[in-house]
Amino acid sequence: MDSASCVIPVVKSPNDYQAFRISPQDTNRLAIVFDPQSANMSLTFCVEIFDVGGKTPPNRHQLAVEMFFVLKGEGLATCDGKTVPIRAGDSILVPPTGTHEIQNTGSERLYALCIMVPNEDFAELIRSGTPVELDEEDLLVLRRAPSPVLC
């Protein structure tokens, strides 16, 4: 293997993630894990966090494939007019040009890993939004710490 093609590993923890709302009225936040700045390749990997009742606006990408893996919560995923229920453990693959949206229909936040390849300016769109902090609930989910037991 040619050492010039070797990628140096980048390790981050949830405390390193930068989170944004793309638009002030959005009911979802995106926490960037890796993007072209940190990974030195054309991909965006983030955690999308949907407040109760939150959803993405319908959107599409010209070249990129977008993949979601639901970590926690439940909702609906729609692509090109077809809607399916989603919950923790489910995966969604959206092809290029597929008009899609994700909606939280549960009683708690919905968390999904989101990967887009190639980046298609997605990371730049996220970073152009309003920075927000990840709260303790977010960090518990991202660290996969056990939930506190209520007596």
C-alpha cells in the first residue's frame, strides 16, 4: 500500500461534535461528526436530532446518496411519496434525486446517524446555520450511557 494514500485516523467524542440548526425555525439539529474538513474526503457524517414533532423539510440531492440509521425514537420516513414507519435499529437509504423527509412522531426525541456521500455541500449548509449546544439528553444518547432509573 502506498503511504501517500493512507488516511490517518481521526478520533472524536460527542464533546467534539459541533451542532447547528440550518434555519432558526427548524425542529431538528445536526451534530457534525465528520465532514470534508476533518475527514479530508467528500462525505458528511452527522447525528440528526429531531425534537418531538420535528421534521426535515422535503429535500433532495443531485448526486449524493444519503443514509440514515435510527439510534433512538420513532417516526416516519418519506421518499418520493412513499412513507414508512421507522424506529431504533431501522436503516433508510435515499438514492440521488429522491425527494425525502424524516419526521419524529414519537413522544421523545428521535436520533439518527446520517451519512451523505459525496458531501454535495451538505456540511457547508449545516455550518452556515445557527450553532447550538448539545444538551445532557443528547450526550447521554451519543455516549450510549444507560438512562437513569426513576424510583
